[in-house]
Amino acid sequence: MSEDDGAEQELGVTKSKEYETGEWYAEVVQKAGLANYGPEGMSGFIVTRPRAYALWERVQGFLDAKFKDTGVQNAYFPMFIPESYLEREKDIVEGFDPEVAWVTHGGHEELEERLAVRPTSESIITPYISQWVRSHRDLPLRVNQWCSVVRWEATETKPFFRTKEFLWQEGHTAHETGEDAWEETMLRLDQYESAYEELLGIPVLRGQKPDHDKFPGADTTTTVEALMPDGKSVQGATSHHLGTSFAEAFDITYSDEDEEENLAHTTSWGFSWRALGALIMTHSDDQGLVLPPTVAPEQVVVVPIWQSDTQEEVLSYAEGIAEELEEAGIRVELDDRDTRNPGFKFNEHELNGVPVRFEIGPHEVDDREVTVVHRPDGEQVTVDREGIADAAQVHLDEVFAKLYAAAEENLEGEVREADDRAGILGTIGQHGGYVKAPWCGDEACEDEIKEQIAAEIVMVPFEEDDDLRNEDHDETCAICGEGARRTAYFAKAY
Amino acid sequence: MSEDDGAEQELGVTKSKEYETGEWYAEVVQKAGLANYGPEGMSGFIVTRPRAYALWERVQGFLDAKFKDTGVQNAYFPMFIPESYLEREKDIVEGFDPEVAWVTHGGHEELEERLAVRPTSESIITPYISQWVRSHRDLPLRVNQWCSVVRWEATETKPFFRTKEFLWQEGHTAHETGEDAWEETMLRLDQYESAYEELLGIPVLRGQKPDHDKFPGADTTTTVEALMPDGKSVQGATSHHLGTSFAEAFDITYSDEDEEENLAHTTSWGFSWRALGALIMTHSDDQGLVLPPTVAPEQVVVVPIWQSDTQEEVLSYAEGIAEELEEAGIRVELDDRDTRNPGFKFNEHELNGVPVRFEIGPHEVDDREVTVVHRPDGEQVTVDREGIADAAQVHLDEVFAKLYAAAEENLEGEVREADDRAGILGTIGQHGGYVKAPWCGDEACEDEIKEQIAAEIVMVPFEEDDDLRNEDHDETCAICGEGARRTAYFAKAY
Ligand SMILES: [Zn+2]
Ligand SMILES: [Zn+2]
């Protein structure tokens, strides 16, 4: 064992995903080189290293193309918001109390009015939309920005899931009618669902937040929820139908075809790097990071295995294969370092989540073959050298399908029903996951469950999908026994 | 004249580029929909509207691809820097006094240590690079981030040129040797030069800053300088060879092949949205914005001109042409609005800087032709319908060449020489532009010129290009008469 290989043990993940999920997650983030914690004095902040930032760039690319195809333009608004602007949201929201970072000094001078570092930008973007919208010809108006936001919540840091500063996009739109705004809200939710399912390989549930948990000022907050392997739900992204409340507070009106002034209807929608947390948490295992090929920085790693007498032929065979994959548009790395042995390389690429490994030794060269190994389950098959790029694509697709299927199976098995309090508490206590239960709509009933088991209503179905919305049924609230009005999905949440 | 056309006058630019450059610039920025000023209480901040942000996205795309092709990985570091971290730069720089925005409160709590909103990130990135670098195998290490920074300078706001918050990228690298770091410094300067010349159509001068004007702590600060039409120089972008000063202050060492510990050599380099200011200022005119086709959001606008009896044939002919251009990868807009007359449309697209206009009326349909108009000079030619996409590309290239040639002619005519104080003052006073003069290297001599005419030394040639560097010549400093040691480029600067 060479000196380098002594580091192997220390490089590997030591915690168990099943039994020490939190510690395991932190270890994967650190050892796969995804993030570091912020400097001393800045708890809650992280440094996003290139391997994680590359994942974010793929998410950005995917969503940004969809946004642009559907009429969205990117813009950039100041990172600071004057306190008086933020205060105007009090017109909309009773008891609004922003937990933000405050800038009080510029250079050596104290500012006349303190500035909040943006926690979200409705209060600065909406006044500009108000200036830009004059007539119905200016609608719909859609702007989006990719930026970072700061929320000064004092909780334990969990990279990507819970940080004081995080990266996200926030879209803001104005429309002529409430129906148009609702269509927009759902279009963005659909795009978020695609990002989770088609790009990240994570199936989600779609629905809306209960009224008491909506975005302040929103008519409806819609959400995609993803189930993590520890049985907790992640709010994957939200899309808000804001109705006319922001248009009223910030005076967005337009003149219609008859020259009459009308209030616009607005939406906002956001997708954050929390999705990276869900990605890491969902697919990874006790060997380290697992990534779907759709987002993996390297999709295939080619590891040549040689002795001195076979080095030349093995390397040249491996190089040819790597080139062929690259020409086919596959992201491939040829790991021809001569300072590491193959076992070390296997472990390192497993830790880093490369979806497919090609092993190439003298036997593969002789037989004009390649040994292909899938990262998620170690499945190993031999394929012909001829047509290797097509074969690689087939195996990448298989790896994606395996990851998606495992996540889907987890989700489908973890939606249970209950019709009384004991059922909700017992089921979540024993299994985690989601428990569907009839609910009267009263926050107090959720509070009871929250107090006892720290689970909450993460979602209710859309109104038109919820049988309990109409009143001709006899279902009663699982907690208080009053008439049920919604189907509530209870779960512990991230 | 329809009701809408009444707005035409108000939409147009009213100031003169030649005689009221500053007011003209502000008007173009506003009327072409590029930016708005920030909210009350936030002077120095701007809102970047979609038309300007799209330009920034093209600059980003161009540079980001070059960076990635040359070994750079993107990352993201916290937007705040603890005061004690910033203070460590005092080890490097005497009298370092950052003019920054200070965060003093998080939520309702006062922070134990105040946090600076990043003015640049050396002091937070370098300590992490120090953690990541252990051995020579970790070098070179190159990270870059696209982000916004804040510098609390109390000067008049000029969108993109001077704002308290601005968008930029900052690259930070570490290398084994000083030569490697110098190569990196020059590679990035080359890429910045390409961005100005090939993408933005602006020729630049390359050189280095005089020692007293280097980036704090740098061995050498290199710069690309662009001459604006008002005769002032813009520092287009800078690339710094930092030597070992940051590595010493933040302890970046690596073990070499013989297991000896060495100090790394570092660089940093940044390109900001000031380039958009230079872009707007250089090419635009009294009709509004002028954009090179390389960055224009729409490269060709097709304007059909019809009467009711010709509407159908003209529109269908115009649509076919727009489709053909789009298929060829040209960014084309078909302006078929029936609420605006052609004259209004011409003015609007001129104001917005669309490089090429296609005019299509019944005559063009009959003759199977298109009338092509170049935005910069109004040149008008007729081309065949057959092969229209190729013809469009030819005209786009011609427009780029015209813009570049005009800027180049301006630059070449504006580099003059002087060998005494009166010559420097008189030449800059009369013509603006650059004045080359022999200089002793003493800041005091620059100060004299600064005080009298507000011009400064914006650049000296690279050491190896400067004949005055070696001592076997009799040239004397144009200001003090001592022996000359550098060739100084004096200019008024943005
Ligand atoms: Zn109830
Ligand atoms: Zn002198």
C-alpha cells in the first residue's frame, strides 16, 4: 500500500445513512468536497465548493431555459431594501417582523435609514413593476432574478437545507386577471416539478399550503414536497398566487382596452439550493455521494488498470474510449493518474458520486470489451467496445431509472391514512412519511399534533382535487371531530 | 397620427452625445429601458432591467466559457466578511481602510462582530484556498465567482460606471511559482481583451498600473483601458499578480515533490458591468442605443409595411423570412404589431439598438427582395430573398466591423506624445485622449498633473515593452526633469 493509499480510510464516509442520518449527511457534504462551513463568527453560512456549484449551475441551466421559453426575462435588483419599503408589507401582513440582516453603516457614516439585506424581493421589485406597467399592452410582465438572499434565523446549520444565506431564483409577474395569475402560478409549479423529477430524479407531491401557512399576503401558496429517506418532507419549491394584495399595497394598475384603470394580479415563485440538499440526501449512501447522470459533473469515469508490461496498450485503448464518449457529448473523465492504484480510484469516484465507471484492463483490451459498473448498486456488466458511446448512454439512462424508481418506491410506500389523532401520531411516530387525514381547517388542530410529535400539515391537495372541499360528506376532522373541510398531509418537515 | 404615436417625441433621445455626454448617457440608459435608479434612500444603486441584464448574460456566457476551457471552476463564497478577516489585509496594506457597507444587526440582535458586505473577496477566499491546498498536486487551483459587490463610495451615480453595488466576476488562483502566477495573470488579461474587442467591439490598450496605483498587496496590476468618445479612459478590467503577499498573510503553503513546504503564488482578476457602460457609451448615438450584433438581444428586426389590401401577402412574406433567419440561429424579431405605424417602429428599434432592420413592403414582395438598413449609419441596401439568412449574417458582420473600425479610429487618433508639462496639460486640455510622456516613476509628478487638469497615469506599458525601463537613454521625466524610468499614459479617467 503506497503512502497515498493510507489516506483512503480517512477519505471514506464513516457514518450510517440509516442510523445517523444528520451526521452522515454532514460527512458526505464535507468529504465529497461539496461545501465548507463559513468562517468563525459566521455560523449559518457556508462556502459552496466547485463540485456543488456545478450542480447548481445545472439546475440553473435547466430552469432558466424553461423560464425563457415561457416569457420570463432576467433582471437584477439591488441587494438592499430600505426599511420603509419592507414596512409597507405591514399593510398586507399583520405582525410582519422580518428576521433580516441590517446594514446600518456605509463606510464611516451611519445611514439615515437602515437597509435590509434582501430576504426576498417583493417589496423592492413590486414598486418598479408598478412604474413599468401602464397599459394592458405591458402585461403579462415577468421578471426573474438569480441571486442570494439572507434570512437571519437562528437554527442549526445544515448545508443547503438551512443556511442564513442561500442561493435561489425569484420570479415576479403581473397579469390582467386572476385566472392569468393562477395559470402562471401553476406553470411555474409544473416547471419546479420537472426540475425535481426529470433533472434531479426525485418524485414530488404537489399541492397547496394550508391557509395559515401561506406566504404573507398570498391568495394561495402552492408547493412541491419531496420525501427524504429519513421520513421527513422537504418543501421543494413554492409558487404563490398573490391575488391583488401586492398590487394594492404598491399600486400596480393598468388601463384596459376601454381605458379603465384596473388592479393587476401578481405572482411570485422561488426555487432555492435546498434542492441540492434534497438531491444529496435522496440518492447518496454509505459509500458517499450518488448523483443522477443528468446533473453529475462527470457522468462516466474511465479507470485503466495496468501493469508495466500492459500500460501502453491499456492506456491507449482507454483513451480511445474516453475520446469517443466525449465526442458523443458525454461528460467523461479519464483517470490515468499513475500515483493512485485502481482501488483508491474506485473509492474516490464512488465518494464523489460518478454515476458510471468503466474498468479497463488487459482482458478488456484483448476481448474488445469494457466492464461497466453502476454507482448506485454496483451492478457490473460487460459491453462491446463497438458502439461504446451508445452503450454508455443506455447505462446512464439505466442509472437514472434506478435512482428514480428507488425514490418513487420510497414515496409511494410512505403515504398512509389515518382518521383519528392516535392514528396520526402512531403512524408518523412509527413510520415517518406522510399521513393523510380529514381536517376541519383549523390551525389549532395542527398545533396539537405539532406539540406532540413535531409533525405539521405540509400540504393539502388543490381545491379541485380535494373531495372534502364540498360539504356533502360525513367525514370529520381527525383531531377535533368537527366537520372535515380539507384533506391534510401531516409529516415531519425539514 | 394615432394616439400612440404622440408618445414618439417623448420616447426619443433629446440630449447630444457630443455636447452633453453625461446627460445624453443617462437619457439613453433610461429611454432604452436599460436601468432605473434605486429607491429613495438608496442613491448609488440601480435596477438592472431585462434589456441590460441580457447584455450582461452574454458577457458572462462569453467569459465563463473561456474560463472553463482554461481550468477555472466556479464556486460561491458568503456575501459577508467578518471585520477581523478584512483587518488581516492590514498586514499587507498600510492604512487599509475599507469603504464598505456594515451589517451590525441580525434580526433583533446586535452582532458580536460586524460583517462587511463583500467589496471583493480575497480576505475570505484566500483562507479557504489555504485549507484546500496541501501538496503541489493541488496546484494550480482556480476558483471564480459571479456575484455582486458593494463599495460605499460617495460619488455621483452613473449607471454601470459608478454604482455602490455592482455585478462582476472575481477569479482567485494559487500556483507553485511566480512564473505560473504571471502566466495566469496575463491569460486572464488576454481573455478580458477578447471580451472587449471580439464581443463588445471596443479596442483596448493593455498595460500595467503605476506602482502607487496597484491593487493593495499586488506585485503587479495589469489593466485593459478603453477610450470613450468624450476622450476619457475607462479601466476596463484588471488582473493582479499578487506574488506571495496574500499567501504569507493567509498561510497558503504546499509541499513540493521533495516534501518541502513552499509559499504559493496567487492571482486575482475581475471584470465588472462597467463594461456595459463602456459598451453603451462607445457605440450609441443621438438616436439612442447602438449595439454590436454579438451582444444584441435581437440582431435583426423585420418590419412589414402594409396597406389593408397588401397586408396578407406582406405579412406572410415577412414571416417566412423571420422563420428562415431564426432557423439559421439569428436572433430575429418580427414586429407585426398593428397598433404602431412603421415610422414609430423604426424609431423604437433604433432607440433600442437593434443592429439590422429589414423593411418589407409590397415592392419587396413583388421583386423577391428585402431592404436592409444598418443601425449605426443608416446605410440601406436591397438584397435578394433567396439566401436571406446568409445575407443577414453578412450584414451583421458588416455592422460589427463598422462599429469596431469607428472605435479603433477614435483610439488610434487619440494617443499623442508630449515631453514636458505644458505639452501634457495642453494636449489633454485640448484633445482629451491619451498622452504618452516619459516619467521618473514618482507619484508626486502625477499629482501635479492631477491637480491641474484632473488627468492621471492610467497605464504604463509592460516592463518588457517599455524602452525607458533600461537606463541607457537620456530621456527625462516630462514633469520634474529627473531621469525617466517609465513611459506614462496620462488621461482623464472614468
Ligand atoms: Zn379540527
Ligand atoms: Zn518626475
